[in-house]
Amino acid sequence: MISVSNQLINIYFQEYLNLKDFPEISLKREDQIHPFVSGNKFRKLKYNLKAVKDQNRHTLLTFGGAFSNHIAATASAGREYGIQTIGIIRGEELEDKIDKNPTLAFAKAQGMQLQFISREKYKLKDTPDILKYFKKCFGDFYLLPEGGTNSLAVKGCEEILTPQDTIFDYICVPVGTGGTMAGIVNSSKPHQRIVGFSALKGNFLEKEIKKWTTKTNWEITDAFCFGGYAKVNEELVDFINEFKTKTNIALDPIYTGKMLYGIFELAKSGFFPKNSRILAIHTGGLQGIQGMNLQLKKKNLPLIEI
Ligand SMILES: *Cc1c(COP(=O)(O)O)cnc(C)c1O
């Protein structure tokens, strides 16, 4: 049984917004679950790793981009559980830049076998033909989709909320593929509303969530994605740095930073009724900061303080 603490952060909230009767907000520190297997990725991998063992298999193959938290987490968990991991990485050009990419260098050091493919081929990653091709290259493997979302991942994420969390009226969570949010929706109570903060532009994620849940006490907004996946600007970086200074809690720039920024904006606009209690899920992702800082440096933008 893993226990993760909920940390009250509304002192900062009140100060930031200069509001006295601001909703109470707590942060579930899933980022502290494991030193390398980041927050929600740990939840998503748990039953999948068990399945690999139960099926007597030895290799797990999955997909991801250059700075993928999922790739880093899978590599580390594979090593810990004695499972060989193969990462199919988007972008052939990365092949001879592994050492310059903190995520890929970490995955490699954890023993993950990295295979780089072109962006065109990567788009075909879910087709039977390419899977046949990978079987030919690597032999038998357990397949985990990009981002690690499948029914066992959703099952793992159903364990994020605990009975003590029923006191909260709102649960806020960042959304990539939607697996984490779906798990939280599944284990939520009818009086709770789940608000997803999309890291991507567009409303296609609603369809994804509906694949995994029949409940309707949820909504997703892409209003705080800062233009799209992995896009950041100075305002977001400043927010993340200020939050860290005030609370001593690090946020990542792709998911949790945007979610907290969004929660603050929604709170200012009166979205949360007076006296409501909010639980925000810190899903981790801190390994991505280093890689993001390399990008920020290139663009002459301020860096995220680690
Ligand atoms: C992957 C990830 C998410 C998104 O999870 P999904 O289940 O794909 O929606 C959110 N936060 C962090 C830190 C992540 O690494």
C-alpha cells in the first residue's frame, strides 16, 4: 500500500490572489511516489508490469517522444522489475544526440534499448504491419501504447484517490492521453467534479476519456495549454519559478505547471464556488525540466529553477 500525502497550499493561493475566502486547495504529492518513476506513470505501469510477469514474458516495448516522461519511467521501472524494455522513439535525427538529451540518456543508462524511427513511420505505430515488423526485429514482447494508457493503466490510476479524499469537491488533474483522468473519474464520488487540464489543444480528448469511463461528473479544458503540447512562454516559466519559491514545490512545464496556472486563473474568474475544497494531483514529470531548459536556453527565455 503506497501512501501519498495531500499538502495544503492555500496560504500561497490567498497571498497570490489576495483573496480571503478563497477555496481551500491541496496538492496530492504523487510526484513523491518514487525517485525516478514519475507520479502517474508509476500508477499506469503498476498492473502492466504485473501482467508482463504473469504472462511469463521478459520484454516490454513502448513508444514516446524525445522528452517523454513515460519513456523515462518505463526504462527505470523495467530495470527495477527485471524486465527488458524497448523504446521506439519519434525522430531519426535523435539517434546520434542521445547524450545531449537528458531523458534519452537516462533511459539508455537504465538499460532501455532505444530504436529511432521517422515521424512518418511513428504515425503508423498502432498498425498491425508495423507491429509485425517490430516482432521480426525484437521477437516476442508485451506492447504498451504511447503514454502507457490502456485498461490496466486506468485501473492503476483508480488507486490515486483514497477514501480520505471524499472531502474534496473538485479534483483537478493534468491530461495527456486521458488515462490518468479516467482512473480518477472512475474512483470519484458522485458529489465530486473532476476537471482535466489538457496539455494539448483541441477537444478530441473527451472521446478518449469516454473510452474508459461511463461517469459524467467531469470536464476538460484546453484553455491553459499555452498553445499546445510542450509549448511554454515566459509567463508560465515565471509562474513555475514563483510557485517554487513560495511553496518549495517544483512543477513541470508540460503538465502540472499549466494545471496550477489554470486552477489559479479559474479561481480568479469565480469558477469554484465559495468554500469549495479542491484537490490538485501533482502527477510528477519533473525529469522533463532539464530537457525543457535546454530548449528555453536556445530561445533565450528564462530557465526553470531546479
Ligand atoms: C504523462 C503525464 C500526464 C498525462 O497523463 P495521461 O494519463 O496521459 O493523461 C500528466 N502529468 C504528467 C507529469 C505526466 O508525465
